[in-house]
Amino acid sequence: VEGTVDGDLFGEQRIIVRSSSQLKGNLLANRVSLEDGAKFKGSVDMDIDSRKHVFNASRETAAKGEKNKLTEKAAPQA
């Protein structure tokens, strides 16, 4: 992740928050890295199997154009 992101992110394998990032949201991935200088406000959940269904429900809500929108272009590609 680079730049400014306001929303939750899901990574199938890993999320890397780069030093240039300003992130407000929750992270869900098996592996998470925060580089020195990254600004992050939110929570990290590394138990992907137990929480994947919650993320998928939020994603469906966002796809319908409802209030809780996700920033999908910032999700890392594994």
C-alpha cells in the first residue's frame, strides 16, 4: 500500500504498508508489514480464516454503493 487510504484492506497472503502511506482502516491478512515512517490508524487481524466472511460481506456492501466503501485499488496483489 502506498499513498493515502481510508478504508479496510484484505490481503490473501500479505499486506505491506509502505513508508509513504497514510492509512486509516483495518488490515486483514496472514502477514502484515509496516515500514518505518508509515502512518497507520486501525487494527490488524492476522487470523484470516476466521474473519474472511466479514470482509466479504463488507465488500458486497461496497459493491452496492452503500456507505461502507472499500478502497480496492490499494489492496496488494499476491
